Amino acid sequence: MMRPLVYISRSIAAEAISLIAQCCDYRIWNNDQPVPAKILEEEMKKSDGVLTTLSDQVNAAFIAGAPNLKIISNMAAGFDNIDISEATAKGVMVTNTPGILTNTTADLAFALILAASRRLIEAEKFLRNGQWQAWEPMLLTGQDVYGATLGIIGLGQIGSAVARRAKGFNMNIIYCNRKRDYRAEAELGATYANLKELLSLSDIVSIHCPLTRETKGLISYWELAMMKPTAVLINTARGGVVDEGALYEALANRRIFAAGLDVFSEEPLPLDNPLFKLPNVTLLPHIGSASIATRTKMAIMTASDLVAGLTGKLPRNLVNPEVVKDTPIEKS
């Protein structure tokens, strides 16, 4: 019996590759840069399964042109890089890695809250450049975090984890969501608000919603205009939720105090992006889940679901369960 053929789009933890190798033949893109789209398309044509990352755009044409494809296992909490409709239409399972990166990403979000509010990157550059000549009463003063009002857009797993950290800072927590979450309100002491209310009341706004048709460009010129001039905007969700041009204007004209960004509409962020010119924005290279333990667990989860889907078992993190609803299948 022939072993399934798998394509792995990036170098991942050895433990995950070992899992795949036990029952599958595989090819891997061992390169620091994302696999070129043409190569990914060609490899998918030959593969029974693919392990992708958020850098890989798997469009409808790629899926339609892969006659043997049974599963796309995505090493990311989201799956907006994959055409789910086409995959479902073709009976291709899609999986992701929810939950496992929640606390690591929440840590990073709160680190950005502190860094942007207290101007940490700006202060370190000031020190390294030899500009510190004397203590000054108002030198590099920022905004207080303890006791501030935190507005969370998207009170899912990561948003809730950020709220738990905020409780330790005695923050007043308000949130907006597609649906009101009474259980979270009771646990976190959070107050429900619509987006306009949240933006106008918050000292810090932290974005944790997925990128969808409804949330693309959710924070644009008018939304930024609703925020306090002392407010800080944090985005560790997806870059497309924020209109970066409007954000640049708001920061450059000091209509908001600062921003902390780990995600961008185009990644890697081009070096000619005007955000690089601003002192009041903290920029990170999409490292929300980047702890050794979490990235290893993500790789193992992705590999486990991939193997399950190729060996007649039900992957644990199936995004489109409708593809197997009429098929008797063993749980992994």
C-alpha cells in the first residue's frame, strides 16, 4: 500500500516531522523565506496533504488543481490564508491550531500595551544613541497602564486571556463582540459596549478579532477619530483589521498617543512603509506565538491533524466539519 505524500511548506519542529514520517512520505521547503506560490501550487498537485503556515496563500485555483488533496493542515490560529469555501466544495479538510497559542499571544499583547504606553522602544533608542545627559522631570513620559480603561475588540480566547492579565493591573475592562458574553462578563468583570462607545471610552484598545469580510478595515479614519488623543492602539490579531494609512495619519498628527503592532496588511512589512518613520509606534515581526514551547506544540498539533486526516481518522481541529458529516470516521 502506497504511503500518502505530504508537502510541508516550512521547516518545523523535528518532533512534528517525525510524526509525519511514521506514516507518510514527505517533501519540505527548507528555507528561511516562504515557499514561492508557484512551487506551492506545483507541490499541491502531487500531494495528498499539505502542512501550511499563515504565510502561504492557498487560493481556489491551488485547491482545484490538486486532485489527490485530502487535507490542508494550517499552523496558525486563523485560516484566512486558505479558501475554505473551495476546500469544502472539493471535500478537502482544513485544520488550524486554536487555543494552544492563547497565553503566549496574550503575553505578547500585554507586552505591547506596556511598551507602547510607556515608550520603551523609544527610550531604549534614546539611551543607546547617547542622548541621555541628565534626569529630567518630563523626559519620555508616557501613559499609565495600571488603573486604565482597556477596550478589547473580540473577547475570544486570546482577548479573554488579555483581560485576565489586565485584572492584575486593576484595569477597567470593556469589550465589543459579535455576541454579548455574559459568562465572560461575570468572570472578568468586563462591560459590554458597542464599537463607538469602546473607542471613545478606552485608554488602550486591543484588537483580537479574526480577519473576515466584516472586520477588514474595521479600524479606519473615523474609528481612530473617536479615540482619545492619549489613547494607545494594540493589534496582535491580523493586519487587515486596521487601515494602516489612516493609522499613520493619526499617529503622525498625534490624534492618538501611540500604537503597538505585531501584524500588518503586508508581511514582511516593507522597509519603505511610513510607519517606520514614527517614534510613537512599536513594531514587531509577527511574534505573537513565538515562544519555543508554543511553536513546538503548534507544529505537533498541525502534524497530528494532518496524519489523522490521511489515515482515516477525524482531525481534532477541523475548520470545515461538513466535509465529513456523511462519512463514518474514527476520532483521532
